[in-house]
Amino acid sequence: MARVVPGAQACRTKKMALLVALGLLIAVICLVVLCITYGTLGRDIEVHEDQNNGTKMDSLKLASVNTDFAFSLYRELVLKNPNKNILFSPFSISAALAILSLGASSNTLEEILEGLKFNLTETPEANIHRGFGHLLHTLSQPGDQINISIGSMMFVEKRLQILAEFKEKARALYQSEVSMTDFQQPDEAKKLINDYVRKQTQQKIKELMSELDECTVMVLVNYIYFKGKWNTSFDPEDTFESEFHLGNNRSVKVPMMHIEDLTTPYFQDEDLSCSVVELKYIGNASALFILPDEGRMQQVEASLQPETLRKWKDSLRPRMIDDLYMPKFSISTDYSLEKILPQLGIREVFSKEADLSRITGAKDLIVSQDGACA
């Protein structure tokens, strides 16, 4: 969610369930919040839209770029949250920032797109947005057994005049609608946003906004809801208490799920000292689980790159696993992405130098809070 207000504050990210709540039914809710406020007034700038229709950015290339961004963001989150579990939705975050980039110009625009790992000398901005639009359309198609819902909403101060071009592109490319909101009535505005989030996440996130800055003029909410069922289910009757090793000679007692004689894609990576298992859902989706050898977690984390993921996917082969054990747990965590994204080069949008003039036509907006929810 993006909130526009004057100044910069920390926006929180609430997380639920690590690596999805490893059960018979898996539901993941990922939310991103960008908070935008009035900044210092500045000069208007002329916007030149790139009409270059060069090579289209296909979904596979976009997925690779998003993977690069995901691993970079993951490493920063690990640095900021040592010895803690990490869960986030990289696609929710990148999609929300891409929507925001529709309204950005000059260095602010370049920082956002380059921070998302796009090479602007190879890929025109217009193709990036078309790629996101195509991927969002593809992911939004209904499946027989997979329940996935993706969307975004811009809650805009009713007195704020936003440019028609920004609104139309956000709707056409990112399926993002606009709800005119009276932020001068913060309690009513907060209820409107929370009711929307509650509905879109199937009641899983009941209160995204606990408070609103009085200077807020726009809140951008981006969400992904996913619910799937394992192709081979864990038997609830076969769940038992066992030790889960955390590293550093530490362990905790957890409910441990168990499947016997499971044939599933598997790869033992001798170079990176880890095992890779793919568990499939009913339908066209799967989850990849990586188990580092003892004491090799940092080595595996440091090697996370799109090329590594491609290597694992290409190396997976069906294998009979006598006993597969998986911990069952749920986790909630808060992150302040405003403190993380600058490490990836996305800085100016949080400062008084932010140029979001393609939203209103004037350089008077900055992102004051940035958070994500999963």
C-alpha cells in the first residue's frame, strides 16, 4: 500500500506464515503498502513518454528480473533481521513499485526501475509496464484447483486532482482501480481501507491500517491471495512433535508433518551443499524447498541468484523419498521497507527530491511510508 503524505515515516509490514503455512490447505496473503504525502512544492516538469516498441519484455524475462529483485531484497532482510524467519512477496512489492513508477520522472523513475533490477538501456520503460500487465493478466486467470487473486486499489484524496493518463495506465496495465477518499476524515478513511483489505484477503488481514497521517493524500494497496492444496497431502493423523534445528546448536519443538514413500522432483546440490525438493499443488503450481546441509545456511543464502534457481529447476528429477518431514508453523513479522529499499538504490522517492509529477503534474509528493504484508 502506498500512502502519500508530507515527511517520511516507517510503514509496517505484517507477515503471516513462513513459506506458506505448510498444511493440507495453504493460504498466503501478501500485501504491499506505499504511503504518499505532500512534500516540498517544486517546478512542474514536462513528461516525455517513450514510444519505443523495441523487443517486448516477455513473462519469462520479467520473472527472471523479479527473481533477481527477490533474492536481493531477501539478503537485505536477512541482514536487518538476523536469526529470524523471513517471508515476503517480491512480486507484490515489485508490482506496487512499478505502479508508483508510472507517476515518477527523472532520477526518481530511474532509481525505482533500476532498483527493481531492470536494465533501462536494454528495456524501455513502456515495455516493462506491458510485461507486468501481461504477467498480471496471466496470473489472474482462474484455475481448476488453485485460488489466486491479484489486484490493487488506489485510495485518493477526493480533493486531489490526479492526471488521467496515470489513472488510465494504472487501470489498463496493473488492474488498479481508484477510490476517491476523504482523508480529512481519517477514521472513515482507515475503515474504508481496512474493509477493502479484509474482503480481498478473505478476512485473513483484519486491520492493515491502525492510523493515518493527517496529510495523507493517497494510499496504494497491492495484494496477492493464494490458496492451494497439495497434490499429495500430509495426513493430519501423522503429525507429531519433533525437534526443528535452527542452527548454532539450537532447536525448538514443533508439530512435524510426515509423508512416507513420496515420489517428487528432487536434487542434491553438491556444490552449494543443500537439498532441493519440489512439492506440487493440484493444478499448475508448485513450491520449492531448500534444505542447507548443517552449517551451510549462509553459503546457500549468498548463492541465491536467478541462475541458481534455474540450475535447481533444470536439475530436479523424480525420486522416491522414504520419509519427508515438514514443520507446521505460522509466523507474523513487521518490516519497514523504507529502511530496506534504499539499500537497493531506491532512495529519492522517500526524500524531498522525489519527482512524482506524473501523478498530479506537480513535484509535491513523496512516499512517506512503505510496507508489505504477507
